[in-house]
Amino acid sequence: MKLLVLCPRFPYPLEKGDKLRIYHQLRQLSKEHEIYLIALTDEDISPNHYKEVENIVSSLKVFTFKTHRRGISLWKSVLSRMPFQVAFYYSSTIRKQVAQIALEFQPDHVYCQLTRMAEYAKRLPFPKTLDYMDAFGVGMERRADVVSFPTSLIYKLEANRMKRYESTIFKHFDHHTVISQQDRLHINTPDQEKIRVVPNGIDTEFFQPMSIQKVFDIGFVGNMGYPPNVDAAEFLIHTLKPILSQNLRYQIAGARPDKRVKLLAGKNVTVTGWIDDVRTAYASCKVFVAPLWSGTGQQNKILEAMAMGIPCVTSSAVNNAIGASHKKEILVADTKEEFKICVDKLLNDPTFYMELSKNALTFVQDKYSWKESVEILNELFESR
């Protein structure tokens, strides 16, 4: 089958959740299909990163966005009803070129990653699948509740626009997918039952327990420029650290650390920035703590840590999308007091620590497979 795949970012390196999702989906899909990948970027792509993706697709076209063009698109969207993040990725010139590529390639199916790319796909005369991935409208709504005025007004406006757009774009696609049941319930459409849940997988041959020294007691890993991750890091250091044992050592690791994250570095707190092998960031910590509330989707960082046998403590909102059992495969906390109890339990009860570690590893191995996840996509594509 010939697949035309559209994604809003070049899918490598894997420092963001949407990149990780599409990269592993492409790896699996390329085993059975001829893939023409179209990706957008506003950054220079290193030859090694380009080659990494080029090796797993049949054809590759990258469109580069100039900063001033994105600024113009955003200004135009102020007076329209288009969500800002859709406008940020949209160019009428690129849309025409995408349409021309599609007509020449004649795909059997078009796979569009995220509503950000829906404007490029919706008019194409071929069977189409839209991967919402997360419920972005609700994600914006949650962020509006945790940021200060006047930023909160912008998030509320974007939340309303995105929820409306998620609903209206639905009719332009034959099939629809989302990352979790929780996110499916938040997509604003009366046809929620038609949206298929396609969870992420974990490469358990790559993410597996490593025998290295536990330099840190508590760790957190993620894209540290992403607002919910920034909020989580600040909660970890400003709110949780003062009520835990003062000898504990903390590591915050991940690409593009926001200036607020960099300011957290200090006594017993290490902020690393990008790490070439993210597994070392997980493996060097005894406990992975992720106090996340405002994000949506499925948190890959939790699954990766669990696959490496690192016990995890996170919020119920995060675990609802993962489906692990509290006190058996994961620990769930929603207040600073609950986080303290969970962390203290793991650091002071070696038997419980080892049991949770073993169960977490088994849980991920049994439930999260890229091969099985992509089989759902194959079924949709073949049904036309």
C-alpha cells in the first residue's frame, strides 16, 4: 500500500512526544508499505538526523518554515477562528505543493499526524486518517488554569478555538485515532465511538534495566521547554523538596530547558539539558517523580522509566491514560503530602521498591508494543 504521511515536525531526534510517536509508527509501517513522508520544520536538520528518517521511508520531502511567515500566519489567525497552533503550522503555498505531491504520488491512504496538519490533508481526494493524538483543546484549557493573567486569557481563547476545530475537522477524515481512552472522551464530537485508541508503544529492547550507579535519589526527564514539564519541575523542587529529607539528590534532564528550569539548579539539584543517551538519565535515579496535571495524552517518560525498572510516582491524570495499578505497578499521588508519602515509601522500603520495579517492567512489556499499536493503523488503512 502507498501511504502519504504528513507531520508537523521532522520526526528526529526523539525529544518530543509527537516525534517519538510518528517515528516509531513509521518504522513499523515501512515494513509493509511504501511511505512518502512530508514534514515541516523551522530548524536546521543535521545530516545524521535526516539520514535516520530517510532510511525508514521510501520518499521524503521537508518544507522549511521561515520565522516571519509564521508570524504573518499568526497575525492573520487573530481575526479568524483558526486555532493559533494550526495557523502556526499553515502555509497556503506549502498546501498547494502538498496537494501536487499527493496527486503525483496517488496514495492509497493519507495519514495526517495532529490537527496542526489537517488543513493540508482535508481537501485531498484520497482516504484519510487523522491522528488527534491528544485532546489539545482540553490541554489548553488545563494550562489556562495554572498560568497567570493575562496569559490565561490567551490559553482560554486557544482552548475554545481548538475544541471547536477538533469538532469541525472531524467530517473531513474517514478515520480518526487518539492516544488514550481518556483523550477520546475529551474530543468534542458526537461521534466519539468512531475514534480508535492507538496507544504508544515502548521499545523494550532499547529501554531496559541498566546496571549503573544511582547518583540521584529523584529524577524527572522530559522536554523541559514544554510548559507542563516546567511546572512539574518547579513543583518538584519548590514544593516537594522542602518537605522531603534534605540529603536527597535531584536530577532534571531533557532538551531545551526553559530559563525557569535552569534556575532550579543548585545544592543537590542538577539540571542537565539534553542527554545523548536518555537511558542514563533514568538509570542514574532511584525514583522517577512526575507531578503532572495540565498535560494530556500518554506520558512516554513514565513508560520509559517503568521499562527500565525505575519505580514511578505520578498523578492520577497521567495514570488514567496509562492504566497501571496503584501500589502494584505505579504509585499515584495528587497532593504534595501524597507525593511525600509515596517517595518516602520507595526510598525507605527496599522490598516494596523491588516489587514495584519488577511489576512496572512486566506491565510495560505486556501492554505497550509498537507492533501491536501499529496493527490498529493497518486495519484502518486497509478498510479505506
